Amino acid sequence: MYAGASTTAGTAAPPPALPVLAYAGDAVTGLDLPWSVVVLDDALLVAERETGEIERYDGTAGEVIGVIPEAASAGGEGGLLGLAVAPGPDPDAIYAYYTSAGDNRVVRLPWIDGRLGAPEPLLTGIPAGDIHNGGRLAFGPDGHLYIGTGDAGARGNARDASSLGGKILRITADGAVPADNPTPGSPVYSVGHRNVQGLAWDSAGRLWATEFGPEVDDELNLIEPGSDYGWPDVTGAPQDSRFVDAQVVWPSTASSSPSGMAIVDDVAYIGGLRGQRLWQVPLVDGTAGEPVSHFEGSYGRLRDVVAGSDGSLLVATNEPGSARILRIRTG
């Protein structure tokens, strides 16, 4: 086990040997604080947090295909955050999460002649602040859109049933509330989160999420619908029957700050911001194994991780003006 991270979920079957990881060059360079990367066919879509731009890269050539000016004026940790594309061929829109003047919101941007049209609000009223804005979007295997939010610096939001902050939310691609959500008529899927950063599913359709802790107890959680993950009352894995324990706990954010995540062949790959490394965590039958650290300090802060169409990992770094998307070979 890597010093600085621990698993908490008990004994599971031994995981298979983990893939060997190797840096295989840069897919894209010269980015300005990219927050989210989406693979679309053979191209990459990139959201830049402070410019509000959505860029399309085909090979190394890039172009701005859309911009949300309101996101560019957000302060603190806000701005243009998550991107998602609905599953299926020929998507007709891109989904984005951004900080507006009064809230965080999820919008749909239609494709119009190869560019993105004006944002159409799907879900508004998510609390916004200088910190803890959440922002991750991902479509699940059920075709619904999952949204990771933060408490916006107001701890009480996380367990307040009337607030969309500090939650994982679930809506349809049209913005409606699915009939099988835990609470009828509510987009809330789970509660008690401080600042959700990564969302991904294993081969059995189980949802996993990464979450920032308060300088201690960064988390990897297995998400159970309708459950409470404890913030602000507890962090990590206190074995309190009121809450769901984290499956991996990093005692110090200096080694972690787990951000974007991809799951490939039941192995989670998690970018570390302050930790400046890529974490590899085997997942066996709903239980997380021992985390393994890679590339510590080699490439700076790692913001997002996605699976590439060629089987590699694509990892976005997090610098202003000089960020890049790394290609990491697995196996």
C-alpha cells in the first residue's frame, strides 16, 4: 500500500495484476487551465475554466467551437467546469456545467453546423461560491446525466434537502427528474458531499466518485442511491452507521486532491492536483484495492483523466497557458 492512502472496505478477492503505465507523448499542448476533457469520435473537446471556451482538437490542430462568456467572468474556483456528451452516435448537443453570476448551472449547447449554439439551461440553482463548486458531469450506463456538486463553502448545504449543493444529482438528457430517483421529483441522488470532483462507473454499472476533503481525508466513494456520505459531520471512514464510509481515504491532500477519474477494465485512474500524480486503484466486486501512485511530480497538477479511443489514458494537466493533455499507455 502506498504510504499516504488507505483502503477501508475490508477484504476482497485479490485484484489481477495492474497494467503498467508509461508516458507516450502529448496529445495537446498550450492549453489554459483545462478542467474537463471529452472524447468525441477521434477528436477531443476541452473546457477551459477561466476563458469559458470549449475547444475541439483533431490531432494537434484545435479550434474554439463555443464559448460561455458568463463563465469567463466567474471568480475563485468557478468558471466553465464539466463537459459531457450523451451516449450514442451523432450527438446533437454538448452538456456543460458552469458558474454564472448567481449560481452553478447545467446547460445544453446544440450542435449547429459544426459549432455550438447558445446554452439552454437544464438545471439551475446549484449553489456557487469562490470555493467548492463541484462541476463534474458524466452520462451513466442508464443514459442519465450525473452531476457532482460542492457545498460552495457553506457546509450546511451538503445535508440540506432543499439545497442542490454538496450532492450528486441525476437528471435525464432533457433535464427531467428520472422516475426512479431516490426522492420522487428531486434530482438528488446522494447527499453529504463536500466537493465532488470525479464520476465514473465500473463494469457492473456501479458509480464511483472522488471528493476533496478539508486538508485531510480526501475520498474515493462507492455511491449508493439515497445514501449520506457524512459531510460536514464526518470525513473519511469513521464507521458511523448513519453514513457510508469512503472506500479509499488519503489522510493528507498533499498526496492527493483527487480530481477527474476514468475507470478502465475495473481499474480507477485518478488525477491528483496537489499530489501531482496519477493514482491507480483496482476495483473488485464493489471494493477498492490498494492505491498505487505514478508519475509523482513529473507533470504537475493533474485535473482530468479520460479513456482515449485508442486504449490509452488522456490526462489533462492544470497550468495557466501551458497545460497539456498527456497520453498514457496502459499495459
